[in-house]
Amino acid sequence: MQIVERFIRKAPKNISYNDFCIGVTKKIRQHYKKTQIEQLTKHPEERLTASAVIFSRVRREIWMIGDCQCFVGDTFYDNPKPYEQELAEKRAAIIKASPKPWDHFLEEDTARTAIIPRMLETMQEQNKSYSVIDGFTIDRQHIRVLTLDFQPWEIVLASDGYPFLCKTLEESEQQLARQKSEDPLNIGAFKATKAFAKENNSFDDRAYIRFKA
């Protein structure tokens, strides 16, 4: 994340998404030792990996690389990983079929442990059937590019840590708090590959920005 952030801060304001992908991949790659490349090629789960959603003011474009989400006006867009729902459904099914009390899974999420082998399998599709920033060639086919016209827009960019993205941060945080209160295991209407840890107010990293452009 820090490498990507530094690259964005220093990138030319008119950079294209293609040049962004080339440049940020090169920066990540510089942090790998040459002796690591063969291992990282075979094992994508060991790579430095990040998603990003970026607004280019000059090009009037939003680039969605990896699992992120946004609003453009009243229209919602996302770019989920193709296997995430399958894994979340499998975890939920394990918990619901278990004779153990649900509180057990808040203390020790053995259902998540059970899906980890499949999670590692799906990571073999990294930059094949979905795109991420990981120091290897970013699969352009699975980058979502939104082109805006020149009328004023209110834009929200966010990570996937908000299960119900809203048009204000306050509403998004309220929905997140409601999810933790009503379904801390994330196995109901909203399913995830992990639960809320008891001491945390979220189950995943989250970032949120709203602005007019």
C-alpha cells in the first residue's frame, strides 16, 4: 500500500491507466530480490499485493484495479474478485452446518481455516482472471475503467471493507456498525470470508473518500 501511495503522489498528472500499471508494477518489482522471482511466479499468495481505485482529474476517468467500489453520482460500481462470493458461501455453509455455537467462530474462525486451501488455489488466478497490483504484469482486461463527461459529479471511492457503501462516510459507517451488531460472523444477507474480531469495529481494511469533480 505504501509503495502504491508513493507512486501515485509522484505520478504525472496526465498519466494514462496503462502507464500507471506499467510504472506501479515496476515499483513493486523493485522490492523483490531476483532470487525470489521464480518462487513468486509459482506462488502469487506470497507477493506484495494491493488493490486501488484512482480518479484521474485530467483524463476524467476512474480506474478500478482489484476489489474496490465507488459511486459516480447515484450510480454504484464495483470490481469484485470472481471467487470471493464462492468462498464466502462455503464458509457460511460450514458455520451453519456446525453443531458448535456461533460464538465459537468469533473466538476461533475454524470455518475460515477450512476455506484457506481453496483461497490459495484462487490466488493462482491473480492477474489472470482478476487484476491486482503485485509486481507482475497487471491484467488490463479486468481493470474497470469508468469515463466521466465534463459535468460536475460527486464521487465516492472506497475499499471493499464497506459491505454497504453509501454516499456519505457517516452512513457507510452506520451500515458497518449495524452489520457487526446484527451479523458479526458475516454469514447472512452479506457474506464474507471472515468475521468481525470482537475487539475490532471492522472485519477488513477500509478507505473512503468523497469529493466533487
